[in-house]
Amino acid sequence: VQLVESGGGSVQAGGSLRLSCAASGFTYSRYCMGWFREVPGKEREWVAVISSFGTGGYAESARGRFTISQDNGKNTLYLQMNSLKPEDTATYYCAAKANTYCYTKFLTWGGMDYWGKGTLVTISS
């Protein structure tokens, strides 16, 4: 199984970034997929998840600014991030759970089955 994130970088507050996660080695269409983020010294937190049916869910911090989507034909997960704030600065991780639906109990470090290595997002004020 491989999850490879890309699209991170440095932008000014108010800007946008689009993260991508290329998945391989499993039946993508049967998985709950998600984006998490981590800041040094803090617990990894969930940002957004999407079920195999395309139903998305967002953490309060992301709602209204971020959009999660996927292309099942390309086995690729996306996170469009708009109106970025300095507090969005973090390493963003793609994760996968072997379940077609995304449940709350999955939204933790130990709740997902597979993780990417992360991509760094830095937002300057």
C-alpha cells in the first residue's frame, strides 16, 4: 500500500493550495479516505474525510474553506484549501481506512489503516 501526498508549499494568508494523494496497492473505491494534519508538539487532527460514495465530512476548522474530493478512476484524493490562515500551517497527511463509510471512530491516529508520509503546508501572515 502506498499513499503519496503532493501539493504542499508556502503561501501567504488568504491564498489557496490543492493537495493530492496518489493511492496504490488497495481497492481504492472501497475505502474511507481522509486528510489529517499535525503540528509539532500537538496531536494529529483530522481535517476532512470522504466515503467511498463521495460523502464528505469536515472538521470545524476546515468547514467552509476546504473541499475534499476524489477521482476513483485515478485512485487520487484531493484537498482544495482556500482562504488559508497561519494556523493552517502543518504537515498534512493522507490516510485510508478499509471501510466504505467514514465513522467518527476512524478520525484518530489509530483509527485509520494506512498513512502517507505527509506534505508540509506553511502559511505566512
